[in-house]
Amino acid sequence: MKRQTDLTKRRAVDLCRVAACLCRMR
């Protein structure tokens, strides 16, 4: 279960980074 939460957290961080990059490009 802990591993699942870690993966979810990592994915959330990746999404945040992508969103920030998109916002900067705009």
C-alpha cells in the first residue's frame, strides 16, 4: 500500500511540474 501512495505522489508531482511548464510557456 505504501508503494502505491508513493507512485501516486510521484505522479502528482510530475503533473504539477508539467502544468508549471505549460503555464510558463504561455
